[in-house]
Amino acid sequence: MRLIFTIILSLSLIACGGGDEENNNDILVKDNTKETDINNPQLRYTIARTTKISPGEQCSAGGVEINSGVDENNNKRLDDTEILETQVVCHGTSGYNSLVDINDEPIGENCAAGGKSISTGLDANQNNILDSSEIKETTYVCNGLSGASGTTDGAAGYNSLVDISDELDGENCVNGGKKISTGMDADRNDILDPSEINNTSYVCNGLDGNSDGTSGYNSLVDITDEPAGSNCAAGGKSISTGLDANQNSILDSSEIEKSSYVCNGQSGASSESGYNSLVDISDELVGTNCANGGKKITTGMDTNRNDTLDPSEIDNTSYVCNGADGNGGTTGSGYNSLVDIADEPAGSNCEAGGKSISTGLDANQNSILDSSEIEKSSYVCNGQSGASSESGYNSLVDISDELVGTNCANGGKKITTGMDINRNDTLDPSEIDNTSYVCNGADGNGGTTGSGYSSLVDIADESAGSNCTNGGKQISTGLDSNNNGTLDSSEVTNISYVCNGLDGVTSSAGVSCAITEGPNGEKILSCSDGTLIPVEGGVVYQSSTVNDISGGKQIVDSWNTSGGRNRYSFRNNHYQIEVLSGGELVFEIDSNASDYFYLVNSLDIVVTEVSNNRMSVNLSSGVYTLIAATYNPYEQANYVLNIYGDINVLGKVDPSVSKSAKEN
């Protein structure tokens, strides 16, 4: 009589210290020769139970206690009275990983009915393999002897189910990971219900590297068909995992650290065969699901029996993400950051047309920013034609280094764009319409010194001609293949143009202006089109509606095309308020836009900024500037702004004459 045994055991369970709430796990060895119903009381199980050992006198670095025995009361748990052997495996204190190797044990003096040999030790040569010279102890989990043969055929076999879910940082996984639950679909609803779970294990994310550690290897998963045999009586899938030590993106046989099996249900007498369980693994790009990219794993039952996991058959989707870079590792061969600049037709993004600037990492290393690699797109728009005989404003682009920080984890470039309103050929802070970042790629896992080239951007004047009717800027981009820090002509991969605005139509009469004196003796430039600009001292307040409300003031106003998160933008609305007595002030705005507040004191220092429709702040008496902005630029909306506190609203001011704008 041939015995078939299934061991539900995962090396990652021991490596991560996973288990149930008491860090215990029962590993069952079951005789499937005649019976297929896991609830049959005639079956007996050999069970091994693992328990996590905290660092202490028994194991200075912690470890695992392995208990084994026979499940005499058939409750699928190894009770203390059923323990036949106990083994303690301590984690190494010298920084070596502890390894466990499980192999088939033939029938013989160690196991009368065969079973499994469990060898343990420390990976002294750090090759991720438990070599014979590293084995410290070997124990055996033996199969139970065959029970009496059943008198009738069994019912249709249950399908095996696997459920993978996220595991948060905690006792089971210090850096989080995945929780893997397995069991039989006893109620045949294709869902692994809590009552059907026979085993729970954890695949934990790796810890950050030490200060002198090298970058980690990528983890690989390989799924192949498993023929009917000792591992799966009715066939199924073999799931092999390990680290890509030779970095060839293939899980070689020497790199396999663990193999487990998802077996098909066995056919019952006079009934239809159980459905096959399918697993599909595909690449997951860097994004919300995986910050560093990884793998997307979908599972389900092949209900139409076409050996393909169709979208309608997917029961569960989970992600195995690449680990973050280790601290202090050697430089990896990170992907190059690419910039693609293309023409943007006139439309919702640019009223007068312009350029779209797309950025991302060259994941497939073909030196082209493919559509699937684009992480962000921003726009540099052409200036609209000016009125009253005046030429359109020139568009300016400024590129500067961005240090390592919140905007770019590995540093990069800061790109600011806008119109030269004051025509001084400099992109002043008040003229910036858009700010974006081109960030360097993160170090790759397991790399030696990286060979990725730096991306360069060169901006030069473009004369009036076929490329730009009124002249403008030529933007050239490419990779610094000779590493000389200069974008040579042979390295240019893309050329685009940001053009100056067209001349405005000629008006019948120009605008006349004259210097006048204000009510307090200040000098004011007064123009025939109604423009008032202070020349010496004083502030000119623009028109706005201010109402008295209970406990404060109310401002009724609107954004024509808002300036976004830029406190210097003239498209945002600036109000001067006077706090009469210190205390708490509450600002509430009602609009259908993405509200954003700035509050600036008389020294032009931002007191607070809030991305919300409500702001509360304690202020001392004095004059402040409140800036009603939006999170996104170019929004149009009416709004009602209520300010609660002991204040006066002095009026709405032009940001171009504020303290900060004049100093910049």
C-alpha cells in the first residue's frame, strides 16, 4: 500500500516568526491512501508544532521550539499530552541566518512508515543553503501507520484554497508583509471561510540593512505544473520561492529556498471532478500598490476548465512588493530618470498650446520614456496674445538642483515655469505658475556600483523662425553617456521648443498714466484703464465685498483662474487683515474648489498654511496677509470666506506690491 503525505509547512513561517496569536503553528502529516475527507474520524495525523522563543536565557537571540507527536484525539492540534519529541532551534547571535531543510525520509530505522527529516543550523558561508557541514541537529517527523481501509468510496474531494492578505507591522512581521491562510473548501463556495482555515503563515518584508550592509537581492516566485504523485494526488501547482542571487531574473534550481504545493481536489465516486485552482503572477509597476514595484498575484478556480485564470474567475488579488533600499548599502544600478517633452495642442491643459513635460523611470532600460513608465505629466503653456498694442509675455523655464528631501528621495531637478510679467528676463517667485520635479531613481536591490547615466537638460535661446514665430527657448534632453556633465550634440535624444506669445492686436488708443498723490501724501501711478499702482509708500486696496457677521467678518469673492499652491501668484486673492486683540481666529471658506490657505505676518513670514476649507490659529495683534489659494492651479469658483475673531478686513491687495514680491 502506497502512503501519500502532505506537509503544510512554510520556511517563511519560521524565518518571520509567524503563527497564531500565541506564535504557535501545527504542521499536519495526513495519510491520504484511502480517505479524502479531512474530517474523517478514522484518520490519524502526525503533527509538528512550532512556538516562537523570545530572546532570553534559553536562546540569547530568540529562536523556535519544535514539538512533534501523533494527534490521538483527532482534533488537528498537538496537545501537550501528545508531544513525543521537543527540539529547540536558537537564532544565531553572530549575524548568520538560521536555516531549516526538510527532506523526505524513506522507510527505515528513523521512521517505520517513512516521513520527513528536519535539519537545522546557521548559514555560516551565507549562501542561503544549509550545507551538510552547517547542520547542527536533525530530527524526524514520521508518518502514522495506515488505518483500516474504508468500505465505501469517498465523496468528491474538496478543493484546496489559498488566501493572501496584507499583514501590518507588528508581532507577526516587524516590517509588515503578507498573511497566507490555507485550507479545504468544505462548503464548496470557492471562498476560504474562517472555519475552513487549517494553517496560517506569514511572509515578512525584510528588515532594513545595517550601516555597512550591501543591497538586498530581488525575491522571485516560480509556479509550475505539479503532476499527480506523492506531492499532489490529483496534481496541482508547485510554488517555488527564493532570492535571485546571480541577478539573472530567473529562479534557478540552486536559488530555490522553499517549494510548496497547491493541490487539486480528488474526484469522488460518481461525481464531477473538483475545479483546478489557478495562480497568475504578473509584474506590478511602481505605484500605490507597490512603492518599489513588485508582483501582482491573482488566484481563483478554473470554473470553465480552460486552464486559464479568466478575469471572472479571480477570487483574490494581492501584491508581493520589492523591499525598500537597505540603509548604507553599496550603490545599486538604479533606473535612469527620463524626461519627455512633446507638443501640447491648444485645449484644457494650455489655452494657447504649449508643451507637455512627462517624467518617469526607464524601467525597461530602452532609453525611451514609454507611456507605461510615465509617473507625472505637467505643462508649460504658451503666452496668450496681449491687448492694447503690447507684445505677449515671454514664457520662462528655470531648472535647478533639488537636494535629497521630501520632494525627491534621491535628489534630482526642480523645474519652475511661468510668464515674464515684469519683462526682466528672470522668472521671479511671483511669476511661477507651475513647479515640478524630475527625481533620480532609487538604488536597485542587490546591485554593485551602478552604471546608469545621468539625465541632462539644456536650454538655449531660439530665434524667431519656423520653430517659434516670436522666438523662445529650445529645450534639449538626453543621457550623459560619456559622464562629462555636458549634454553633447551626440547625446541629445529629444529637442522641443517653448515659444514666446504672439503680438497683441493694435488698439486705436494706448493707455495713459500719470503720477498722482493719494489722500495720505503717498505717490500713486494712476492709469486711464483704472489701474492704480503705489510708487512711494501706502497700499492700494482693490474692490471686494466685505460683510459684518456675528462674531467676525465675511468676504465674498471669486477665482477667475487660481494660481494653485503659490503664495506669490497674482491669480490668488490676497487680503490684509488687522487683528485688534490677540487670540484664536477661525477661517472658514465655502467653495467648490480645492481650497488652500496661507497666513503671512508683517515680516513676510508664513505663520501657517492649510490644505483645507477651515483654519484655526492663535494670533497676536497686528496686520497680516491672508492668501485665499487653491491646491490645483487654474480653478474657477465663487466663494464665501468667514473670519471669526476681533478683526478688521483692510482690503484686497495686489501681490505684486506686497513686501515679498518687491524684495524678489
